Amino acid sequence: MNALTRLPRWRAITRLALVILVAHCLPVRADEPDLDLSGGGPAPSDKPLQSDDLFKMSLEDLMNIEITSVSKQKQKVSQAPAAVSVITQDDIRRSGLNSIAELLRLSPGLDVARVTGSVTAVSSRGFNDVYANKLLVLMDGRTVYTPLFSGVYWDSVDYVLADLERIEVIRGPGATLWGANAVNGVINITTKSARDTQGWLVSGRAGTEEYDASARYGGKIDDRTFYRVYAKWRDVDNFDTATGDDAHDGWDSLRGGFRVDRYATDKDTLTVQGDAYTSRLGETLSLPTFVPPTFRNTRFGDAPESGGNVLARWTHVVSDTSDFSVQAFYDRFEFKDPQFAYKQDTLDIDFQHRFQPAQRQEVIWGAGFRFLADDLGDSDVMKFTPHNRDDYIVNAYLQDDLTLIPDRLHVFLGTKVEDNSYVGVEVEPSVRVLWTPDQKNSFWAAVSRAVRTPSRFEEDGQITLSRGPEPTSGLPFTADTRGNRSLESERLWAYELGYRVRPNQSLTIDAALFANVYDDLRSLDPGDPSLPFTPPFPHLSIPVDVGNKLNGESYGVELAANWSITPDWRVAASYTFLTLSLHQTSSSTDVTNQRLIEGASPRNQFQVHSYYNITKDLELNSSLYYVEHLRSGDVPSYLRLDAGVTWRPRKDVEITVGVQNALDDRHPEFANVLNTVSSEVPRSVFAQLLWRF
């Protein structure tokens, strides 16, 4: 741990108070001129949050936020033919949540569970896991999905939260445009342009469980070229296990990065950005062993993690009805713990073109190539053959937006074709229909196909699941997964219906129904045992083959509402119901694995958020979350209350104090995952300062 974490809490909080006092006494810098949007004017300052800005967006404005994730073109939320929600910068600021993974709790329909202090499980419409393998995550157009376990290392996804523009969340398949693994959802995290983040921003947070500090500076090279640089440090304390013992799962990280936006002409924009980070993740592992009585060896370890990326994007506007973009990025990721070591290099190139061949038709097409190279190290409980592997993905996609009745009826037809080194060619089509009979109501429906390609672990990995005496013979045994190079992609056919209504100026309601049919889901199939004479002594070896012997269906409803009770008080609420049922296509399939998948996500969830302005400079924000029990691991239901008060002593200074998980000392949110011992999320109290100048 850093030295700061060893200081008594009162000393750290006192230091934060001194920083606040100094900030309050410093002079205010005058605001800079507004930006000339033609690209030739001076850069704006990163304007502080004014009291007059609060709730400046009406509910109608919220429904008219322009998003790009659904159709890879700008469209209003109210006109998106998909179950989509937007976490705005105001939502982020008011929530009191302090990481991107935690912020996803704000989205209706997402399942977010803290597994340990450093590990979070995030999923959409079921199948939650530490590496949920049916959710595609992007940051500024760069995928952060890893092919090792088909999931996301959420601790590596971070930024200065005040510089996030928004987080777009699609619940349901997005494979037609985004490709394989966008099965149950797409999360697109967008940061602000450098032009919109001029000047200094400094923030700090101190609490009973976590410290962090951020600094960002934005400037301009000339009247058309803007830049920013940032650095962020975070330190999270250890949580406790269910027995009250120290889970040794605290972590710390340091990251930094830059972004440059050049508006070369009125029609050409060039963006170059990059990040680099290093982390240390604490963990408690329960590793299989032949040693009685538990046949598990508890190990406390630190897992170093590091990485970096650089992205470049050129956008050219041909006309009001046509534009194209070219994007390329390189990403490097390294991780090592007692179970395995992992290095991954990714190079991705993407082209997209939008045009209107006819008055009532808009076409988007594109193509891309991705190259991946990895290097894996073995341990006693995890092995990969081969240790090094190169893979590729080549894709092309087409979407046609047909306006059958202007401002009333749209049909979206599209498909993506991919060729990858895991399973070959995959086709992922969709049909979406949007009907807006009037300005208050909109209906949408969709039928989509999506696939999830096998992961590196599933094809080439061997993981020891358990060791001990075999019940019948008493001989020592080991059960190890066995990779399968003949795996097929998991397949989904999704059927969705949606309805949005704004019955009056103060209320909006959004509803989505879905039915998903899955085929060729991953299964674990015990094979015939053998008796190898291998170290440490002769023992039974029970292979567990990775296969495609599960099918299933899921059904659900997602409801969300926003209500402006008064000009100073807005309430947002949502409810989600989900049921998932899997079926074996072979009697040899491990029923335990089937039950773990079915019970890993809650059937019922709801949340309520209240945003209230007490005065023009003082606000009270609170959130209540309910998550039903998880049958996997018998994790109980929990009710979580977060609350915070924000005060602006000056227009450029914001001070927040708050509490999270106020209703109990601690509670579990997920069960043990493979060899990782889960911990419990504690109550925490924090104070936070944000200063712009």
C-alpha cells in the first residue's frame, strides 16, 4: 500500500480540508471567450458548473440527446430502435460513484456486482461473471474486450470522470454494426473533446475505503488545434470476507494520457489520443491442492497489471448527407498473478462511410481488420497450449435506413460478415422498425442474430478445477478443463419490442420486452478418467471438456421513468425482470455449471435516484438500489442506499460529502469465482473536492 493509506483516517481528511480551504481563498480567473464553432475562434475554458446550469436540460432535452452506438450515426434517444439508455455527465457527477464500472449501476437493465475490492462483474440480460462474455465495451471507439476469457478487466477501464461526455448503454444485441461478442449488450464510453476541456481541473477524494486524485490541463496549439493531458492516482483499501477476515484485495493504480483534436478545416477533424497505466491488484486465491483436509491452498498475492494504447481518427464531411471516417488503434495489456501471466497486443483498423443514395434512404457501410498476438505463462493450476498465438478478425458491414413514411416509419436493415481465426465466417443480420405516430409516442421492434466466438481459454486452456480423494476409490484425483479447437460460436436470436412515451412535459417512460434464444452455449463435459503416473504421485485424472452442449432461453422486461416533480427536483427510477433457463443437449453435461450460469444474475432489480436542488449552490442527491438474491453461491438480496450533499462555495469549486451502502456494515454481491475468493462491499463515507480554473 502507498504510505498515505497507512495514515490514520482523520489525518487524510484533515489534509483534504486544508486543500479545500486554500482553494476557497484563491482568486477566480475570468472566463475565456466562447468558441467559434467554425473552428477559427478561441478555445473556451472548461466552464465550472454554474448554479443556473443545474437541470438546464428538460426531460425533452434528455430524450433528444444524440447518441451513436445504436446505428453508428447521430440519432436522438427517442428515435433509437433499441433498448438504450444514456448516463450523462450530470448523472455521473451527482451519483457519488467513483469508477466507470460502478457508474454502470445507473443504467436500467445492467447487472453490476462487486466481487472483490479490485474485481467487478458487469453484464446485461443475464450470464453475469467476472469476465461476462456477451457484453462488448468500447471507449472512444476502441474496444476494451479481451479474447483471453471473452471479458473485460474493469479495473483497467478508468479516466478523469469529469471529462467523460457520456456512457451509452445498449441492452440487447449490437452485432450487426459492432460484430461478434456484442451479444447481450454494448457499452460505449465517450470522453469530451479537447476543445471542451480547456484549463485546469483538479479533483481529490478521501474516504474510509478509498483515496484518489486527478489533474488535467487543456490548452491550444493554435485556433484550430486543442489538447489536454491528465494524470490520475487511485488507492482502494482491502475489503473483508464473509468471516470478517481481511480479504487482501485492495489495489492501487496510476495512469495518465493525452488527447489532441485538430479541426483542420470545416470538414476535417483529426483526433489522436492515448493512455498508459500501471496497477497492483490484491487478491485472495483458493487454489486446488492434494493436501488435506480442505484440499485448497489459500494464497494472498499482488497481481501487477500495466498497459497502454494510442488511437488516431480522421473524419471528413463530404456534404450534409455524406461523411466518412478512418480509425486505427494499438493496445498493449500485461497481467500476472499466481495462476497465469498474460500479454496481449492488439492492432485495429476501421473504415466507415455514410451517404444517402436516395431522398428517403441512408446507408452506412464499413470494413475493418484486427490483429491480435498474445503470450501466456503457465502455473501449477493453469496451462495454455500453445503459449503464443496470433489471431485475426476481418469484417464488413452494411446498414440501410429506409424512411417509409417521413417522421413516422423507419426500417433499418443490416448485417455484418466476419471472418475470424477461431471459427471462420459468421453472418449477423438484424431488422429494426421504428414507428413514431406523434411527438409523444414511439414504438420499436427488432429481430437480430448475434454470436460469441470462443475464447483463448476455451480453445487452448487447461484449468484445474478441484483436487482431492475420489469418493468411490479414495484415490487422489484432479479435475482439469481440456481445451477444444473444434468449438462453434455461441449463437443468439433476439426478439425485442419497445415503447417510449412522454405523456406530459414532466414525465417520460421507457419500456422494453425481450425474448432471447441461445444455441451452442459453452458447456463443461466430464470425460473418462485415466490413471497417469505423473508428479507428484499417481492419481486419477478426470478431464472436463469444453463443449457446446447447452441451449437456453431468456425473457425479460425493462422499465424506466424520469419525472420532474418540480423545477428543482427530478426523480429517475427503473425496474428489471429476467428469467433464464438452460437445457442440456447431452447427458454428460455438468449440471453444476448449468445451474451456476442460470443463477448468476438476479431475477428482479429496481433503483430510484433523487436529484434535488436545496438552493442554487446546494444540492442533495440520493440513490436506492435493490438486487434480488443470486441462486449461484446463495448470495442474499441487498438494499443499498447512497446519499450525498454537494456545495459550491464558488462557481469553480465543488465540494461533496457522502455515504455509500448506508444501510449495512457490509454485504456480498457475488459468489466465489473459480479460484478467486469473493469479499463483501463495506459501508463507506467520503469527501470530494473538484476545482476548475
